[in-house]
Amino acid sequence: MVGHTEMSEVRVTTKPDGFGRSWLETGKYEVDAFERKVWRKDRSPAQDRRLKVHREYAGRAGGEVINWIIEIPEGYPLSIAKITFDRINPKEVEILWSPEAAPEADPQAARYRKIHHALELAQGNAELTTLLRELFDAELQQV
């Protein structure tokens, strides 16, 4: 398929009202003047044209919960977080997706790095190193 890009997907449920209400935000963590990690909101995922957002209201007439499916394009620069707010925990930020944790664009390069990491971990164990080199010999010669 020409022009096909790999998309990540987030599926999450939020609760818009009452105790433990929650919502979604896009943004990123920044370090403030006091060396604290602070969440900086950019906007709601539904307001970001780069994201494909599907929402379904479930429960009674107004919807007690919202089921979200968010499709994230390759190279999306912001994190997606679920913010939960109640009297006990005034603001809890749960990162659902971040660009740092996104799958790599080149799966072959990722596999090559994993092979080398396995070999580094096996250093000092001659038998294991020999076995790993035999298993991955063909792939190691291609690079």
C-alpha cells in the first residue's frame, strides 16, 4: 500500500463526572526552575487534528463513562495522558502513550540493537556467547 504509515493506538475509558472523574490531555513533562517534573498540557486529543479520535459514551443517557480509541500517527511529538481528579488525589497523571516509548520506524535496526544487547549481557559466559553468535550469525553478517 503506497503512503501507508504505521499508527499506534490507545484504548482507554474515562469517567467525566463524580468521584474519580478523569479526562485525556496531550502534552509533555518539563522540568521547572525547582528541578521538579511538571506536566504541561497542550490540548485535548479531540482538538488535535493530527490524531484520529473515536469516542463512545456508555452508561445512562448522558454517559457515565467514555470509551476512547485514539490512533496516533508516526512521528507524533506529544504524550497522551489520562488525568484523574478526586478529593484524595487532586491530580494524578498517567501517561498512556509517549513518543519515547513508540515503536521504532525501522524494525530491523531495533532487532540488530537487541541482538547486540543480548551479546553484551552474555559477556563473560563463553558458552552462552557462542550459542548466541551461532543463532544470530546470518543477521550479524548482513550489517
